[in-house]
Amino acid sequence: MIVCSRCSKDNQDHYKFCLGCGAELPRQSSKPRSFSAPTPPGGMPTTGRTTDAPQAPQAPQVAQAPQTQGGRAEALASAPQLELEPTAVQPARSKPVAVEDPLPPELAPLGEVTSPCPHCGSQVPENFRFCHVCGDDLNAEASGSPPGDAPAERVSAPAVAEARQPAAARARLVLIQPDGSEGESFPLSAEGSLIGRGTGGIFANDAYLSPEHAEFRFEGDQLVVKDMESLNGVYIRIEPEVPIELFDGSIFRVGQEILRFEGPVAPDPADDGTQHMGSPHRGYLGRISLMIGRQTTGNSFPIPPHGIHLGRERGDVVFPEDGYVSGLHCRVNSEVGHVFLTDVGSSNGTFVRVSNESYVPQGTFVLMGQQLFRAEY
């Protein structure tokens, strides 16, 4: 079996491209076979089978010639020559060749219904998305050309691989491991890149990512991220000690806690003009509520006029069981009639959810699902 270095999927030894992500599989280098029989001491031809060459027919014995220079030349000229099978010696291929011959049916997985690849003609099981010989995306091929078009010309495997290369990358997302080290990176093209669980690769195993989660594109020299109406959203890390204004419905993340800010909104009067009664308004700025579902909230905490602090050990609202929350993490307070969220120098940062689109400055950390990335461009 060959394990794909990109998506870790197991592939058969004779596959050239991964069935899971279409990436080219590593080749097992083989030493060229030598077909020249070694000459033993004394100059006599060997009679045993060598390990590197197929056994050739044994030459008949030749009568010994007189030990003169002319006699030796005559004996050598008259001796029969050893001839190998023409197909035994395969010339070394210095350049890749086109994939023309389909995979024999006996090499296809047992019990699978196969169909020929439109590009190279290899027999591919119908439930496979990528061709194991040329790496072509069979789903795209099936939905790409309308019926009645002329059959596509067969393309060599190197040409298919070159055509599958993404556009030139202008930026990249670097995965940050739980221990703080850097992991894999994902290139972002200038034309735009769609990211989600359906993208595969480093995003495939994150169940908190939607199939189409976010889109990254450039506006001038600025990188922009757009939330593609994902279930769990895209979060941007805010700078320490830089206040970010909160609006009614703003969502932010502290460690593993997801909170929503709700401003005080007076209820509308009834249709007949009657006002609703309620407790006296004592100047509260609003409240923050723990989100335990898309439309479900848990505990709520009122925000007094002087604001509140959040942390794991200190503050007005504490999360003692969340190891990703710093001792004193962030604060919510009011300035000039507006409510602001400020990170007070936490270790893991405070993240604000993107409502629709947001600029992503160089070096900014982006949180999607359960994976943290750093944008570089």
C-alpha cells in the first residue's frame, strides 16, 4: 500500500494518484537491472544463474585453438554469440510517456464496477472520484462537457498533473498546532480561494467546518475573508489593548467559550399604544450570553455601567474549567456611549466573529472550526 502524504489515504501499490485528494503519489525507486553476466577468474563464461539477469542458453563448447595470435583470433571469431531475449532488456526512460493503455481489469479492486477514465482510459471503480493513473477529477469530468461534444483527446499524465496545478499563490494560511508550532500551509490565490470541509487536505477532518465555510480574496493589496453562511463562523483575533466596538448580536470567543452581546432594547408598544411595564433601567450596558447552540443560550451576565472583566481566575465572570482562558482575559466597557471589547493581554487571544466580510491584515490569526491559522502575504 502507498500512503498519501497529503490526506493519509491508503492506495494500491500500482496507483499513481491518490483516490482521496488526487495528489501525485510517491514512486518507489527501483535499481536498473543489469543484464551483463559477470566474468569469473580465468575468463570462462559462467554456467550458474545470476541474480540480476535472466538465465541465457549455455554456449556449446568450442575446440581449443592453437595458442597463436592468429589462431586465437580465428577461434573467437568462430565462437557462437550469446543472445538474450529481445524483450528482456528495457531501455531506460528518461522522460515520462503518455498514459495510453488502460489498467487491466484484473488489477481493478475485486467486486467493483469499473468504467474507463475519459482522459487516460484506465479502468476506475465507479465510486472513486480521482483516477489512480492520471489523477483526473472524474466528478468534474462528468459534469463539465455537455452531451454531444467530441471526445477529448487523450492527455499524458504529466500534462494532466500540470493542468491540475492551482493558480499562483499570493498568500497562504499557516496552521498553528496546539503546542504553538507551525503545521501545514494552504495557498491562497489572487483570484480567490474557497475553504471548507469539502476542500479536503487539512480541512477534511474538522467536523466543525461547513463544506463551504469561507472565501478568501484580495481587494487591492488587502486580504479579505467572507463567511459563506457557515454554521460555526469565522473568527478574527483582535489586537491586545485595542478596543473593538460591540453591536447588538456581536459574537466573540474567549478560550472555548462563545458569547453574544445583547444591547438593551425597549419593547415596542402594543397595537393600541399601551406601553410594556418592566424593572427600572439602572444604566446597564446590556448583557453577554453563553451560546450553547445556534439559537440557544445558557447563562447570561448583565453588564453594569462600569463594565465587567472576564477570566479564568479573576474578574466578574470566570470560567475556572476552561484552560484556554487566561487568569484575566478581556473586558467589556462603555466609552462615549458605545460598548467596546478589549483583550487585556491574554495568552490565547480574544476572537470576534465575522458578521459578513472582514479585512485580514498581515500576520492576523484566523479561527475556523477547531483550527487556528495565521495569514501571511
